[in-house]
Amino acid sequence: MVGNQMKNRILRYSDLETQLGMNRVTIWRRTRTDPTFPRPIRLGNSRNAAIGFLAEEIEAWIAQQAATARVGR
């Protein structure tokens, strides 16, 4: 059950700032310019709804970045 909860967990910008060590603007910029960076999801129906990211996608992106960084070493 714990693994399933992680798959469905939603991270907010403040969570990503801590986990990635990036500020909100850098994260936003990545969503616009880095095709490998996970896309945010809207947490409601309105245009002004909160934004979140799926934890599973963020963790996969981090693993991909780590693997890519190690290839050249």
C-alpha cells in the first residue's frame, strides 16, 4: 500500500523547491524549456487552480538526471 500511495502523491512547488534545490522560477522555467521535465497538473477545474507534480514522475526525472550525469565519468 505504501508504494501505491507514493505513485499517487502530488508534490507542490514548495515540495519541489526542497527536493530539487531549485527555486520556483527555475522549476517553472524547466517546465517550459526542458522537454524531459515532468509537466505540472492542475488540481482543480478553474484556470487559477493550484498546480502540482506527480511524485513518481519527479523521482523518475531525478533518476534520469543522475544516470545521465554518471555516463561521462
